[in-house]
Amino acid sequence: MKLTVLVDNNTIIDRYFQGEPAVSYYIECEGKRYLFDTGYSDVFLKNANKMGIDLLALDAIIISHGHNDHTWGLGELFRLYTEATFEGRRSKLPTIIAHPDAFLEKRVNGLPIGSMVSASQLKSVFSLNLSRKPVTMSDKLIFLGEIERSNSFEAINSIGETLKEGIWQEDFVLDDSALVYMSDRGLVIITGCSHSGICNIIEYAKKVSNEDRICDIIGGFHLLNPGDHQLICTTEYLKRYQIGTIHACHCTDIHSKIKLAQVVDIMEVGVGLVVEY
């Protein structure tokens, strides 16, 4: 598997790509091409262009969860594929894979933070596979679906509200999911924001794949000014299970990275980074 960072909060020196506080990864695996999240704007398209990556050749688009910094680029992708169809340019019609709640309306303090493109709109251009259960994408790559929340120190607080069955209710971001790649050296876990809890995600990835070894984790860990208890429990967990390396980025603050670096090898992430497994 080969993963290229199209969007992250940071950029790599001397590479001259654009960054934004968002996530988008381009993944090549077993002859297939995937886009994991679409960032906040059209930056992922601009960076992909400069990297020579053809986003009209995707097999699937995976949405980690429905927040704006992961979905607002969908409007740009919708436009890209619609215009390509109008112009008679050859393009695949990829499948969008996400949790069923990913395209529900979401808000914080009355302001919208969910996807600007609805599931019904997306259906007019793409096929949709909205699943709470894991989705096997290839022999080695799995979308985890709804993450089991098995510990007491993560995913405790809601983030704004979501509109379900016509009622606004607290949003515990049940749509937050991840990918897991089964490498020869153990699991590679790819996250968006880890609202469901990075340790919960690891536990569920191990359960779904029937593999306990963790080779690497890349993505947001949702450790932004975490409480002392959560950060201590997270570092103890990573130490106890001998996680190989981590590429913690996006929504992981510097204080948390320093703490994590005491128990695991933490690697730099920025737009243009390429990692292969």
C-alpha cells in the first residue's frame, strides 16, 4: 500500500504544496486507487494536480466522518466528475463509502459543520455504500464502519448536534470511522479525526482483522487539549501494546505529541509525504 498526503494542517519544507486544517489522503492498494476524505476546500485537487495524481481514476472515496474539514471538498469532487461527464472525458464512477450518519446535518452553536453535499445529491453522480458494519475493500484493506467504544476515557463528550429523524440531538460522532490495512508487519490504521477514540479504533481494528500487531497509525488522534486522564491512559495504552510507529497529525496538538513521543516513535506528517507498506 502507498499513501500520499494531499491535505494536512502542515506542509513539508521545499515541496511547495498548500495546506489547510483538514485531511485528505490518496491511497494505492492492490491495483486500486482510493481517496480518503476530501479536506475543507479545493486544496486536495490543487495538490493532486501538482503531484500528477488523476482523481478521475478513483475506485472509491472513503469518508472518515461528516465534519466540514473532511467533507467540504466533496462539492469540488462532485463538480470535477460532473464536468468530466459533460465533456465526454473518460472517468470511472467511484463508490463513496461512509457510515450512514456521515451525511446528516451537523451544527455547533447553530453554525453548520456537516457536509454541504447531501447523500441524495451524491447519488446522482456516485454510487453509495453507507454501512455501520465493516466493508471489505480488498484482501488487505477494510473500512471499519461504526467503531465499538470499549473504554471509559475516550469519546465521552458530544460535539455539537446532529439532525436525526427530524430531531436535533447531541452528536457523539458515531459516524467516525477509519481504514485498516493488513501488512506483513502488522496493521496500518488510517484515521480522520479519531472522534471515536484512537484506542477504541485500535481495539476494533484488531478485532475486525484478527491481528494484534500494529505497524503504524496515520491520521488525527483527536488530542487537542485533552484532559490529563485521557492523555495518560492513551500513552499507557500505546506503551502497553508496543505500537510500532505513529504519524499523528491534523487534530493532535504539540503537547500530546511530546507525551506520545515518550512511549512510541512519532513521525512528521505534511502535505506531500509518501509512506509505503
